[in-house]
Amino acid sequence: MIQKVKGTMDILPSETPLWRYIENIMREEAEKYGYGEIRTPTFENTELFVRGVGDTTDVVQKEMYTFVDRDEDRSISLRPEGTASVARAIIENGKCSDPMPLKFYYIISCFRHEKPQAGRSREFFQFGTEMFGSYSPAADATAIALANSVIRRVGLKNVKLHINSIGCKECRPKYRGALVSYFNSRADKLCDTCKSRLDKNPLRLLDCKNPDCAEGAKGAPKTVDHLCESCEKNFKLLCSALDAMNIEYVIDPSIVRGLDYYTGAVFEFIAEGIGAQSTVCGGGRYDGLVSSIGGPELPGIGFGMGITRLILAMREAGLDNIEAAKPRLYIAAMGEAALVKGLAITERLRREGFYAECDVVGRSLKAQMKYANKIGAGYTLIIGDSEIESGKAQLRNMENGEQTEVELDSFSL
């Protein structure tokens, strides 16, 4: 038997009502905050992610699904995240000269070759937002407030906001030097991955999950202690804005994010009780991304929210009981003429906007009634030869058993 590829998932009709419920909330909240939906290609030129995400990141070095386009002999990659594609789209479509800020959201699938586990798959689904054109911490606070609004609206209370600032191109070099010096003195206790990161991307040592590395990182220099005057001012203003909006947070020096385009404020919403992959949403500021892929200097702030991880947190909290729609009417037909009449009535009601069903399997009347009960039909209508002849039938309320005589050609629900 051919099976699905490792690290992918089937989302069945019994599960999709929960997914649609969450996605509808995401769309409604994003549009409430003035974001418009954008849809970008599933694959892009590999260079976009090398330049945008960063050639020293695990995403580019180890995790991308990359192949050669057979027609044009160029390297193509399935998108590992959404931000770089949106940045490319606003440049290519001339949006950088539009009134600012530009605000976009998307619900997409992304692809990374990682070890599958609970909350982590190789094809994963993400709600993301991007805001371009503002250096103000008010933009950061707005992005965080939107993410917080989605999380609270689905009912989650065990999710905590962690924030940090990793500085800008002015103060980052000084902090980088302090970090390298600190970890060089402990290099013998670092895992092989962190040893390779030490010179290329030392910030990533702060969120390594290896127990020895994590223990060593506890005493590492903190980014917030090495910020320039501008970054320190912006971070304090962000905290003040979150306080004013009654959004609780923890300042967490270990929050650095894993992509090279991040600069300034970064944040994660972390869920309790769902295992190792506990970050349901992560984001931050990326003021140099647009220029790094050929556009103008244009600041940005955004986040990605993992839908699968959000569902895990909702299940842990008992918030995942979203049922599929049930038919308003089930028509049980006896005989060919009754079946044809039943199909005609069903189609008429569907065109009026009702969810209606009619037997298409050829069950006995008894089996049809059992099936109507199983699918939770609100009403049933039994049609046979006598009902066709009289043009009338009994409409039964399946909740209380009451029956009402109706005209077959004109009744509605």
C-alpha cells in the first residue's frame, strides 16, 4: 500500500471543522487589525531564502526541500517560511511606494526537513502576518496584540508571551563579541552543532536544547544589557505599550529566534503542557530583510503561528470539541420515483441555503432512518408512492418527534 510521505499528515473531515474554526478566527482577527490576505507561490528561487532567511541558519543549511527546475536549470525550494516570499512580492509588485504601513496576512503550508514529532512535521501549516513601513514600537505592539487576540479568542489561557530585544546592526557587533568570548571559554562543553555556530551565528547558542549547552547559556551575556540607546528606548516603549494594553509578558533573554533577518524586538508565545515543541507563535522585527533581497530600506515586523501546535494546546485545554455541520433535513426515499422526487427536493433546499441529504446508497427504509439518526439530521421526510400521489408528506422533528404535514413542492425549513 502506498502511504503518505514521512512527516506529512492527512486532515480528515472529522478534523477539518476545528481547523476551519481556527482559520476563520485568524482571518477575522487579522482583518479587524487592518491586514489583507496575500497568497504567494509554494516554491521560490532558492536564492530568496539564502539571502533572506540567511545562509548560516539551520533552515537553509539542513532543512529546505531544494530541487533543480528541469526547464530552466535553476535551483528552486519549497518555502520553509512565509516572510521572505511576502517581502519579495511587495518588491516585485511595486508595493514599496504605497502608503505605509503595508499589512498582510496568510494561511499557508511550509516545508522543512526536520525530525517529525508531536507539534513538528515536515509539511506544516502556518498563520502569518507581516507589517512593513514602520520603525515605531507601536507596530511591534500591534503585531503582538493581534497574535495575543487570536490565542485568547480560541480560549487558551496557558500560553505566555516571552519578549526580548536582540539589538540592531549598531549594537549587535558589541554583543556578538561578548557572546563569543563567553562561549569560547566554555567551548569544550558545547555540542558539535553549537561549536559550528560559534563563529557563524553565536546568537543561536542561546536557544540550543542540548542540556549542557542550555545550562551554559544561563550565565551568558544578555542582549538587553548590550543595547544601543535607540534599541533600549524602543524596547522600553514596547513594554510600556504592552502594559497599557493589559498584555502580560516575561522578558526572556533566551528568545533570539532562528532566522538571520530578525533584529530588534523578538517574541514567542509559549504553551504549557504540550511537550518540547511548545512555541505556538514566534516573530519579531526584520528591518533589513527587504533591502537584503534587492528592495529599498523598509522596516518590518511580523509573526508565524503554527496551527498544529495551536491545536495541540487547545486539545490539552479541552477546547477542541468543534463538531461538523449536521444536515437540517434527511429525505428517506422508497422506490425509484420517490428517489427522483427526493433528489429534486434536496437540490431545491440546498439552493435555498440549507444543508440537506437524500439517500444515494439504496438502503432499506429502516437503514435510512438509522443513518439519519447517526448523522444528526434535524428533520426527516419519508417519501413513497402515496406521498408522491398526494403531493404531501410528514416532516418529523428528530429532537421531539413532532410531525407536520408539508407540501412536497413548496415547503421550506
